[in-house]
Amino acid sequence: MPQARLDVKLLNSSPNALSLIYAAFRQCYSPGFVGEMWPRLLRGEVSLEKQAALITEVLASGHTSPVEHVSYTFAIQGVSRSLTHQLVRHRLASYSQQSQRYVDESGFEYILPPAIERIPKAREKFVRLMDLIQEAYQDLQKTLKSNGRTREEANEDARFILPNAAESKIVATMNCRSLLNFFELRCCERAQWEIRELAWKMLEMVREDLPVIFASAGPKCERLGYCPEGEKFTCGKYPLKD
């Protein structure tokens, strides 16, 4: 039962993302129909630099809704159930998570928190408990099957003893506006360490793909220029709001 490590893959993104956002912004302020403009954008008759300049200008005014037309899909593994419970609270998104009912977890991997890993005694206790839970899960499976439960029925009942540390896999799709909000909250030093690591990896990917939207994305303090968390919770990177 090995320790799992975070792995993120970008599966898909909206094609012609920059032009799509540009067209959406143009429709808001133009009397014309961007459906007629679209072939010109695809032919490159409006430079990408010009498109990016307009997007940057309008975003600076606070108008952000057109970025919702572009979305990204990520495949994520090596994360705990603790993380995915936090992730799915971001409701403007779509998720498809590995089922503990249909997937046999008798050899489940686990996430080991760094603070526990650094302390030999704590690590030993943690790993020993994971081994005991795995043994108990397997015993429950056998007992349930021998008493008439099917394989899937045994899995769905035995899973009740699985820990939050159990590794999970999930596919997540978010539009750009939801991602910006996700990064503001989860890249912050106050975010739990595991989901913060995931958020920064996702940000690196989308920032490379669409810098006009994500170049300045990150924790909320990066945009505000001050820490909104208050004196009790600030990490000290930015000053508090006067």
C-alpha cells in the first residue's frame, strides 16, 4: 500500500480560447454580430496581440463574465478524500470522481501529510494505522461476500472504514472565471497544504496556455495589493488593509 503523490494532467481546453473571449467581449460593446466576425478571427485578420490588448483593457474595468465561455478540464490523481471534499465545494464546475463503491479499495494508496512525515514516530503510527485499515477492509469484504453480498455490495459497505487519507482520482472542469476564484482562495497560504499544491500546479498550466487571463492570477492579495485575511490570519507577505 504505497504512498501516493500528486499528479495533474490538463486533458482539454476550449479551442481558440483567446479569440472566443475576445468575441464575447466585442459582442457586449458592438452593434454588429460577432458570428460574422468569427471567421475573420480564425483567419488571423485580427492579430492576437490586438485581441489580448482589448481583453486586458476590459478586464481592468471589472467586466469579467465573458471569460466564462472558456473552460479547462483536468485529470487529478494522488489526492486525498480530504482534498476532494474541499474541491467539490467549488460549485461552478463539473466533477467525475473515482467511486469507492465500484472500485475495489483493498489495496488503497494514501496521502501522508508532510508534517506527519517529518516526525518519525508520527509517521510510524500513521503508516501502521493505514495497514490496519487495509486489513480490516479486506476482512470485511470477505465476511460480507461469504454472507451473500455481491462484490459491489461488499465494496459499498466496507468503504465506510476508509480514511480521509485514502487516495482518490477525479476529473474537474472549470471555466476561467471559476478558476480565477479557485486560485484566489486556494493559492492563499491559509488554504490547506494539499489543495494549495494542487491549485498552484493547475495555475501553472492555464497560465502557460492563456496568459492574458491568468498571468496575474493567484491568491487574492496578489490582486488587491494587501492581505484581506486580517491580523490573526495573515501570512505577512502583504500589508493589512488600512
